Amino acid sequence: NELEGFHEEIGKLRNLTEIIASENRIKELPDNLQYLTNLRTLRVEYNQLSTICLPFALGNLTCITDLRIDHNPIPEDEAIIVARGPQYVKRFTRALYLSEDKNELDLGV
């Protein structure tokens, strides 16, 4: 597959429930994913994602039950987070999203 990213208007697909874009060349997830509040599945494993911290709003997607972001060239410290499983990744990115205004990170979220 040769998909390198998502269309800039993907955030307008408010009723979208599933994105399967595994084994492509995607380098980053767009910030407007935060508007896909019905998204339940996000599979972007085996891509070229260089961080899981962006978009922070990924943590705002509370309906996600199937999150696959492994097998991407992310930094070692973030790989540890990925290794802890999808629920921890979701909690971590949610904490980052909520901390933007507070200048603090609470992983108890």
C-alpha cells in the first residue's frame, strides 16, 4: 500500500467508526481526528509514524476499542507506552490532551 496520509477533511466524517490504514507510508496522524467521536477502530500499524504524542487529541476519542499503532518507528520511550497496550496509549494521549492548558500531566486520567 502507498497511502502517505489522510485527506485534510477526514475530520468532517463525524459518523466514521473505522479506519484501517495498516501497512502504508503514513508519517503522522492529523489533528482533526479528534472530531471523529464515533471512531471505534484505528489501525495504523506498520506505517512510518514517528510519534504517538501527536495528535494529543487522539486521547479525546473515547469510543476507540481497537487501537493498533505498533510496528512504527517511534522513539524508545514511546515504544514502552505502546507495549503497555491500547488502553494505556489512549489514557496517555488523553492525559497529554487534557494537560495542554494546565501545563501538567496526570496519568491517572
